[in-house]
Amino acid sequence: GIAINCVQYSPFRRNVAAAAGEESIVQLFDTVKGSEPISQFKQHKGSVTGLAFSPVNELLLCTAGLDRHILFFDVQANKLVKSLSCE
């Protein structure tokens, strides 16, 4: 299987967790409803090495990867809202 590098629960929605790993996909799960992801973000071009939900904005998830990008996602609208390149 594919290695998982990071997991984080939402501080606002206790049943929502984000996970990411070697395959460069960030997945959101509802841990009460089941094991299938409720959404996926595929914008990274390399392994995702870190992620964090914002402690003040319940909609914001930040991720970092070996592609040298920091990406910000709106988890309610399921879309990328900002990308920072760390070249």
C-alpha cells in the first residue's frame, strides 16, 4: 500500500479528518460515516508531507509537499483557494 505521511482532525468538526501521503492526494474523511473519502484534493505534484486545519477558520486546510508548494483549500467548497511556491 501507499504510505500515509500525516493525519489531522478538524478542530471544528470532530468527525472530519484529513490524511495525505506518498501518492500526492489529500483526502478528507467523515470518521463516523465510513472509510471512503468524502473529498479529495489532487493538486500536489509530489508526496504531501504535512497538513493542518486552521485553528480560526473552519473552512481552511493547509498542506505542504515535496513539490515545494504550500496549498490552501476550502474544505466546504472543495476547492484550492491559494498556492504558494517555495522555490
